[in-house]
Amino acid sequence: MTIQLGMRIPPRIGAEGIAKTAAWAASIGLDVLDVSNLTPEVKAACEDARIGIGSIDAHHTGRLLSRDEGRREEALEAAKKQLSSIAALGGSVLFMCLVPEDHTLPRKEGFAIWKETFPELVRHAEQTGIYIAIEGWPGPAPHYPTLGCTPEMWRAMFEAIPSKHFGLNYDPSHLVRLGIDYLRALDEFGERINHCHGKDTEILREEQYESGVITPTFGTKYDFSEGAWRYTIPGHGEVDWGRVAVRLDRLGYAGAVSIELEDHRFWGSIEAERLGVMKATEHLAKYFK
């Protein structure tokens, strides 16, 4: 089994510039880079390093879910232009997290707005050959306003927009922290996966005893945590990546698994970030290479 491995670019690694970042990523055996913006410069740097482009971040998501119709219309036109630009440079996957600009917007109301706005955007994605991959991060506490972070909402979304050009960025770390069976979700929604993140979650039993599933009164012990759990690199959490790999292989998944570094132990310096990415690569390569 061979599925490409990649990474979202951590801040200190990325601060060295796209040319050095791409060269370093290729040197440790990564196949693709997820980038915040696809430009001719980024494309050239990746081609020089012989590394591919994974996903490209969407730039207008919050306004696409605005209560203000005028702001939504402006954002829709801007998003369509971004899709066309990405396609012209050879990109194929647009990554987005459906967090509304108003974090107090109830998800049910946000879904109604999404249902009005997104069919036109997905039609343009079909015309340009771009595949949208939505992230399952539930959004900031205490409202957790993100659309598309649970099976309940995925079913409703995929019923409203059956096109494969609107699908998932499968990231089991979010499912683990939410208490959702990440393997069952992969079985049920695997055909709609357009991209994957290599990130894990550790359940912190002692912290869970102290505060349950709500945020601790006096603050969390770790970065990338809300108390009872913390995000980790693959291999340091609850996810069985061997079982994930088998299912992706059975589905015929042909995309990448991109490491998203959010782990307090591998943060704070470029050396720490590089070590975290290398350890994550080593673990994932056992199953995907």
C-alpha cells in the first residue's frame, strides 16, 4: 500500500520560506505540502524540490456563512475566483473549516445559510476540477459553531449536495476528542473523503476525572488541549493508524495524509517542530508506505 504523506506547514518551519520548507520536507521523505496559498512562487518552489501540492487553504469561509447576504455574495465571488486560480496552477484540493464569522451563530442557522450559499460554489468546483475538503474541528469554545464536524451534519450536507466535489478532510483527532467512533465514521463516509490529516488525540484520564469533559476552571495544562484531551502527533494518541490505513486502501483513496503538527511537546522552536514532523512521518510510514 502506498499513500502519499505530507504536512501542513508549522509556523517556525514555514518562517524559513517556501523554498527551504519544500526542500526540507522532501529531504525527510514527504511527498506533498499543504499550503495556505497557491501562487506561481509556491508552485515553482515545490517543483524545484520535487514535492507535490496537497491542499490549499480557503480564504473566505467565515464570510460565506455570514448573516449578511451582501457579505455572502462578495465572499462567494471571491471564493470562485480562488477556485479558478488554484485550478490554473494545477491544484486540486481546497481545504476549509466551516467556522462562521459570528462564533455565536447556532449550527442549525449556519446550516440554513450554508445550504443557500454552497451549491453555487460546488458547481464552480466541479467546473474547475477542484475538490473541497471540509475539516471537522468543532470550532472555538464555548459555542462550537463549526458546520460539518459530526456524522449527523455530514449526512444532511451530503444529502443537500451529493457531488463528490464537496467532501471531507478526514482528521480522526477531532472525532476522538468528540467521542465519535473514528473508524465507523470512516466506514460510513469514506467515499466522501477528499483529503486526510495525520493528527492524533490523547485522552487525559486524570484531567478527565478532575473536570470531566468541560474546560477546567483554572486553565489547561497543555497547549492544543481543552483539559480532558490534547492533540498529539500520530502514534502518541488513541488512533490505530494501521486500521485507518486498511480502510483507506479498501476505499481506493488516492490522496495524501498530511501531518498537522499540534502537539505541545513538539512546539516552540524550529528544532522541536522538525522533530515532531519527523517522528510523525516515521510512524505513518509504517502503514502508508
